[in-house]
Amino acid sequence: MDAGNDGGYNAGIAVFSYIVGGIIVWSLIGWGLDNLWGTRWIVLLGALLGAAGGFYLSHMHGLTRQSSSSGESNADSGPSTDGDSNAK
């Protein structure tokens, strides 16, 4: 693999790491609180919080953006300005 072409792969691994790491860490925190307080549901809340937090971190680090070759997406370019381009 060429070092210049693996940016998408590295970003994917980073997003995966943030989300899975968040789930593991916050599930362990929830598990500890469940044992401390005698409950059984905080571990699930911790897992959901960890997944949401991991996605939020990856989004804030700019890892979830789609890139296009021209630098802008098709939605950003707006409608066609050449008149009736679909007319026959």
C-alpha cells in the first residue's frame, strides 16, 4: 500500500478505535457503578454513551467527512445554470 493513498484507511481505523474504545471504557465505568449501587442497567447506558462519545470525537476531529476529488460535494455545487439541460 502506498503511504499517500492510505488516508481513508487510517481515518477508518481511528473512527473504529474511538467508537470501540468509548464503548469499552464507558461500559467498564457503568459496570463499576452497577456493582457499587446494586443496579443492572448502567452498563448499557455506559455502552451507548461510549458509542455516542466516540462518534462525536471522530466527527470533531474531522474523520467522518466525505471527501470529493474537486474539493466540494455535488450538493454544494447547486443547480445547473445552463438552462434546460434535461429538455429533449
